[in-house]
Amino acid sequence: MRKRDAIPGAADLAPDLAGHEDKDPKFVTALARGLDVLRAFRRGDPPLGNQELAERTGLPKPTISRLTYTLSTLGFLVYDAKAGKYRLGTAVLGLGYTALSGLGARAVARPYMQELADYSKLQVALGARDRVSMVYLESCRGDAPVILPLDVGSHIKLGTTAMGRAYLAGLPDEQRAALLPRIEEHEGARWPQVRDGILAAVEEYRAKGYVTSVGSWKTEVNAVGVPLVPHDGSPVLAFNLGGPAFLVDPKRLDDDFGPRLAAMVRRIDAALFNA
């Protein structure tokens, strides 16, 4: 067993690497490992040292040392000599904003999202899959007294959130089936419950045009989600609307917010198609 497989939690950082590392002659493993190091940083993290990065990625510490030196030389990491640790550099920020600016769906969707956020007084977000998570690409907020602390760049669960379930429901059956083992590896003992929630969400989407997550991700959070399947073959995206459970009644998710979110996505889809 490789060290990567022996590290708890490492699978969610690089499930795609194992499928190519030993089989694809075009695959550059050194580059993939360098990107793994950058992916190891999460929103709100303090600076991380080589040992912490080795634990998060499952890579040997000598390999991590070479990668962090190279990445800091290129500006993707910044080294704090006093602490002996690294933080992400501005080169990463530049790539991120370049990617966001090139995402046409984000610009088209924002006014529709803000309209629904104002109506619901909650948060409406757009996200895409990042391995076994969903990452927020855009977020619009209403004026509810309490809003979830999630913004652009935040990562949330793929298998238990409304956004993640919506993404999975929007995939072709064979693509969803190929992704489920990666989620299973990440969820561990929780997998049977997570799997049942995903399968129920797929059926819910087919019946209603949206999926719900009532306390499935966090017991105090309720939300509804809808996928966006682009006509041009681009990756599936997903929207959610939700908030603290004491503000989001499950009945209203079904009677009001779910249908409105589905209608919003249809309007965005039509605007993109006619653009």
C-alpha cells in the first residue's frame, strides 16, 4: 500500500491522481503532486509547515520539501521564515480570478441569483465540483439576520449538501456511478447513509426538478439545490438556496424555494443558450 493510501483523509485531496499515476504515460505525476500541495490549503487555514502538508497529502516529507521550495520560488507559496511555514501566494489568487472571469455562467447567473436572494432573504450560491467537494463560484445574500459563513472559494460536502446532491443528480448515470466510489472512500463508515441520501436525491430531482438537504450536511442547515447542465458540454454546475434551520422551514423548501430555484435555473439556462 502506498503512503497516500495509508493517510486518513488523504483520499479526498487526490482521488483523481491514483487513477492516472501508474497507467497514463501522458500524466505528469510531479505536476499533479505540486497541485496537491496547493489543494491542501483550505479557507481560513493558518500557514502550514512541511509536516502538516505531508500529513494532508499523504506525500513523503522530502518530496513535500522539494515541492514547497519550487512553489515558493514561483510565487505560488510564500514562506514565513520565522514560523517555518507556508501560505498561498498571489500567483494562486491571480489564477483563481482569471478562472472566475472566464466563467460565463457566473456573470449571467448573478442578477437572477440576487433577485431570488432578495425574495427569500437567504443565500443563493453557484458551485462546481472540486474532486469530492463542491466549491462556491458565486454567492448572493439576502437580508436574513443570520447567514451561513460561506463565500466564493468555500468548499462543502459533495454527498450530503443540497448543492452537491444537485450536481450528482445532474450527471449522466454512468458518470455518477463512476464518482460514487470516490465519495465512499471519503465518507468511510458514514457511506451507507450518504449513499441512500444521494440515491433519494436523484429520484427527488427526477420527480420535482430540485433536491433537498434537511439537516443532512449539518443538523442546523436546510437547503434546496438544482443542477445546471450546460448545452455546450461544459461541466455540470449546481445552485443552492438555504440557511439556518430555524429560518428555513422544510415545508417552504418544497412549496416555495425549490420551485423558485428550479425556475431560476431554467431562466439562466435559457439566457446562456441564447447568448
